[in-house]
Amino acid sequence: MWNYYGHMGSGFGFGWIVMIVFWGLIIWAIYALVRGNYGHRGCCGGQHKGNEIKANNALNILKERYAKGEISKEDFDKIKKDLE
């Protein structure tokens, strides 16, 4: 009836909490791996959208630099052609 530590019971103690935390971490790790690989890109070539966004960002920066007079028209045209 009495266990090794002088308490009555089945001997489980806080083991069930440790088991819940363990399985929670396993499930979270699987979710994080799946989300990291597919979450932001989606399926069916979603990565191309990311490339388009980066190209649009670069083009916007290029336009701003041209508008500020930091680059010439020739430089603008050349860089724009490279980006497209």
C-alpha cells in the first residue's frame, strides 16, 4: 500500500504531466516543421509569388532612387531591364 517515498497511491505522481508536455512538444515540432516548409509558400509553386514580391520591391526602390536623382535615366533603364 505504501510506496517507496512513504505515500499512498499508484506511484504515478506528476508523470502524467511530463508525458503531456512531452507529446505536446513532439506535436509542436512536427507542426513547426510542416509550417516552415509549406506555411508561407503554400502549395503549387507559391514560391514564385515571393520572387515577384521581391522584384516589385526592388523596382519600387529603383523608382525612388531615380525620382530622387540618385541614378541617371540610362542606369534606371539598365537596372530595370535586369530586374525584369
